[in-house]
Amino acid sequence: MSRTALTKITASGNRSRLRRATTAVASAGVAALVLAACGGSDGDSSPGHDGHGSKSPAASAPAEKGGHNAADVTFAKGMIPHHRQAVEMADLAPSRAGSTEVKKLAEEIKKAQDPEIKTLSGWLTSWGEEVPAKGAMDHSAHGMGGMMTPEEMDELKKASGKAFDTAFMKMMIKHHEGAVTMAKTEKAKGAFPGAKKMADAIIKSQTAEIARMNGLLGKD
């Protein structure tokens, strides 16, 4: 075989080996990129990965813990004695009110607020907070948030007929106004969804009842 032919064969073999080596290197590079991409998807801790990052659970833990704040506790502890007094006032209506409309209103107030007392008490218990005791604590809250004083409650208990109707509605308007103010504070500062929803319901229902009682007083 001539030297020229041998040189061509050698050159051809070198090019073939070079192509195979280049292909192997390229394949290895692609594989490395794929592995890196997969690894980044599994271990990415950036917040832009919809909670799949390793830091996401820790970041969301404070929001999940309890789900309430100090404003929610204040709302529940304040609204329980407030509702209790409204129910106490409503309980006087069947035997003392002269107006059928006032008796119906009192019944509706009791029907709405009794279950809310139970719900508020349940929240406080689940949060590890004390439920306001009946009696002494209720009396200590008189005069706060539109609540009646002991003297006002005594006046209401002694009244009957039209005098009771007028006193009941005037006192309950003041009482409702206090509850609406408390509820607005909860909506603005609270965090617990259930408490905020109740606050919204209190604002709507008691504002409507205030308008209703003002209308009834205007008829006298």
C-alpha cells in the first residue's frame, strides 16, 4: 500500500474517533443540564414556586397557628357579657311589654344572640382563653359598649306596658349601638374569619333593628 493511501486511512480514522468523542461530550453535557433542572425543581426554596420550596412550610406556619389575634379575643370576651345582658332584657318582654311588636323584637334578639354566646364561648375555649363568668364579670362591664347600669336594669324590671316598651327600645338602641361599634373594631383589627363574619352579621342585623325601634318610637 502506498504511503499516500495509508495517510488517508489514518486521517479518516482520527476524524471518526473525534466525532465519537465530541458526541459523547455533548451527550454528557445535556444529561448534566437535565439533572440540574430536575434537582432545581425538587429543591428550589424560592417563594415563587407555589409552596414547593423547602422554606415555604416554615414561612406559612405563623399564619396557620391559631388563626386569631388579640383583637379577636377582646371581641369575644366583650361580646359575651354584652349579649347576655341583651338576652336578660329580652327575657323581660313577654311578661312586661304592652306591644306585640316589642315582644316579637325581643324574641328575635334572644333567638339571634343566644347561639352567638355559645359560639363565642367555644372560640375562647379552643384558643385557651377563659370564658367570662356570669354575674360579677357581667356587672363589671355595665356602662361599657352601651351596656345598661344596674340602676337602668332595675328601672326596666319595674316598668310595664307602654312605659316598658319605650324604656326597652331606648335602652336597646343604646345597647345595639355599642355592639355595632365593637363589631366594627373586630372587622378592622381582627384576624379570625369566623369572628369577622359574626361581626359583619351583628352590624347588619343590629343596625336594622335600631332603625326598626326608632320607627316604633316615632309612632308613639
